[in-house]
Amino acid sequence: KVQALQESNYELSRFAWIASHDLQEPLRTVTTQVELLAKKYAHTLDARAQHYIQTASGSANRLQHLVENLLVHARVEHSENYKPVVLTEILQEVLSDMHMLIVETGADITYDPLPWLWCEKVMIRRLFQNLISNAIKFRKHDSRPLIHISCIREEGAWHFVVSDNGIGIEEEQLERIFGLFQRIHVQTLYPGSGIGLATCRKITSLHQGRIWAESTVGIGSSFHFVLPLMGE
């Protein structure tokens, strides 16, 4: 049964990768054609026609974003490329890549000194990126995002916490948010694919770790993940 489940998961992941990969090209074509239509004929179209074009363009862009995130999720697989990684360096790379978003939102991101860890570098980078991106996205619009990454050593593992002062999550949603395609907010207010946290859980699971969330609505959230000390 375990072998059958593993084979089923592999086939499902393979299908997701192929489907999302093959969808990208026609999606790019649709997006490009709609943009050309809007650019060339904008001055001849009435308000209703322009609204139709904007709706089509927005839907195509959202679908393209969904496909890209699905492809990232499908690519997170078992890897033999585990090696010692200095997590502070990984975090600094992530923050450097997110520099424009941090400046635009005024986010204040602090972190404790992080350890080295025997892990898959690309996966852990994605883990930090997803959690920090979410902390910025689900901010309160009347206050500056405050995000802190902390870490403590426990017996046989490192316990990491990414905490924020955002809008918070209702208690009954704390487990549901890690499911694939699970969204708890209106798309127009907080756009997204509902894949990021599912990918975070997949990454921690592949590292024999676990992830969970704690939150108070209106106060903020903290995302905890524990990764074992493999390789020591």
C-alpha cells in the first residue's frame, strides 16, 4: 500500500508538472494577443468592449500565475542534493530578491542569527520566500508590516518562527490554509493561487520536518517549522 501510494503521488506530481508546463505557452499567447488588441484598438472601442478586454487580460494573468505556482509545487520532489547550507545567507538572498516589494510596502524585516543546516538549498529558499511573501501580502493596510524570523535549537531539531503583525487567521482555518488551492480571502483583496503554503508543507515534509501556524485575528500570525538536524 505504501509503494502504491508513493507511485500514485509520483504520477500525480508528474501529471501536474506536464500539465502546467504545457499550459504556459498557450497562456502566454492569449495574454499577448489580448494586450495587442487593447493597444491597437483601444481608441476605437467603447467602454464595454474595453471592460471585456480588461477582464480577459486579468483572468489570463491570474491563470498564468496559478500555472507557474503549480509548476513550482510539482517540481518540489525528493532530491539527493542535500548539503550543509548557512541559512542566514539563504535568508539574505531572499530579502535581496524581494527588495522592491519590501521598499514599496515599508516592511521592517528582522531576523536572529540562523544556523547552518543539512538541507536542499533551493527548497529551503522557497520555504522562506513563501512565508515572508505571505507575511507582507496579508498585512494590515493601516500599519507598517513588522516581520521577524527567529530560531531556537530543540532536541534533535531547529525550530524556526516567521512572525508578523498582519491581519491574522481565524483558528478554524489554521490547518486548512496548508491545503492545495485553499484560499480564505477574496481574490480581489488578496490575490494568490492557494499553492504557496501547500508547497511549504511539502518542503518541510521532504526534510522530515513539520509546519504549522498560530494566529490571533487583528494581531498577527506566526508560522512555525521544525527541521531535524540531519547530517550532524
